[in-house]
Amino acid sequence: MADRRLEVRLKTLRTQAGLTQAELALMVGVTRKTINTVENGVFIPSTVLALGLARALGVTVEALFSLAPD
Amino acid sequence: MSETQEEGITAALERRALRAALLSVAVGLTTGAGEIFFALRFNLFTLPPQYEAVAMLTGLVLLFGVTGLVAWVTRPPPEAFSERVVLRRIDRTQKSLSRTFLFFPLLVGLAGFVSSCAIFRGQNYGWRPLDVADGLFVLPVGGAYLLLLTGWASGKLGRLVYDEELFRSFRTRGYIISFWSLMAGLLLVLTLGLVRPTWAVEALPLLIAAGVCVPAVTIALLNRRAERDG
């Protein structure tokens, strides 16, 4: 499920938006655990969920996720 | 629906679930005690096996009937089925599903064992109607749990719980592990069958039980691990 090349900035952007994990989860329609595992890099979300998260936070997907330089 | 109303409904649903659980335990204990009382009172163990089958069937009908009645009495109000409330409770629902999945090996394994013993009895001492029924016992039990595992019996809002992304990925991993376990099990059964075919038939209910249990336990363990990661 996890991939070391993926850099996730969900936690930073979520805190900046003043949202808790539970609030963001409710906005996107997933569990708090899903948000938590995405933030920890344990679970890589699908494109649909990544787009949903970006929309909920008002940012682009690239701002949330990026590939670590080789 | 306002945030406070949603929280109120969620709290009421939790109280209702607790009441339903307590009532179900009471019903289970009463039915079990009733069966034991009647079995001892009418010396069921000395009667022909047909009476045992009738007693078992009566007990099951009674148990399902009263459990259904409990479920009806403690059924959630219509507001509980709105998408927002389901989403609010999704974490808790998945957690209780995982807890149920951890009981799979106990119940389905027991059903597999009963079927395996019945097949053994049937093959060695001749088939009685009760042995045939017991031999097939693992199928309805396994089938019922398969419905619970896949969520095929759940409605549109129930799908929200099953199709939640992380849970779906856990299920996929569970099915993959189950596939390989079944393949290994089939190889073992085939080997047993080559040595003595009757052993292979006796082992089949246990393999069916394992096929249902492995994904269930995998989902439950992955779910627990995801909780720990937080």
C-alpha cells in the first residue's frame, strides 16, 4: 500500500485549512482512518479520492501529493 | 439537517445498538437454557435422532424469530438512513464489522467441524438423515457469512460502508490471501484424496470454512493495524 517515492502534504494543508481529520473525512465521504492512513503514507488513495481531497481543501492534487526526486 | 441534530441521532443510535445487543444476549441465553431444560426434562439424549433434529429446528426457528423481533423493536428511525448520518457512523460501523469478522473462525470453523464429523460418521457407519443435514451445515453458515463479508445483502447506504476506499483495499487484500490459502488447501485435500479419498471428502468442509474465514480475519487485522498507525 505504501510507496516511499510519494510525498504527502495532506496533514499540513488540512491543519492550515483548520480542519480535523474527522471533518475532512465527512466532507470527502470516507472514514477518519482513511485520512489518517493517507497522511501517514500508509495508504495511497485512488485518483478519485485524491481529487476529492484536493477539492475539499481548495488546492490542486499536485499540492497534496508529489513524487520525491530520484 | 443541522450538525447538532446529526449528533443527537448518532447518540440515539448508539444507545439503541446497546439495547439491541443486551436484548439479543438475553434472548440467546433464554433460548439456550430453554433447549437444555427441555432436553433434560424429556430425556432427549435417549430418544431416536429424529427427535434431536426436530428439537434443533424448533430452537433455531425460535431463536431467529425472537432475534428478528428484537431487531424490529430496536430498528433505527428513518433519519438514521440519511447519507450524512451513515458517513458519521461509518468508522464505528466498520469497527463493529471487523469485530464480527474476528468471530468468523469460531463460528464457521465450528460449522466446518460439525460437517466434517457428520461426513466421517456417514462414511463409516452409514448415512442417517441427520448426518446428511449436519454434513451440509457448513454451507448455509458459510453462505451467510459470505453475504456479510461481501456486503451483497446491504442496501445503497450500506454500500457506503463496504465501498469506502480503505475498507475496499483491505477486502481486496483479504481475497488475495484467501485465494492462495484455498489453493494451498486444495493441494492438501488432493494429496489426502490420493492417499484415501474419504479423508479428502471429510476435509472439504474445513477447507470451505477456511475459505470464508481467511479474508474476514485479514480485513479485521488490517483494520486494527490501520487504527494503530494513528
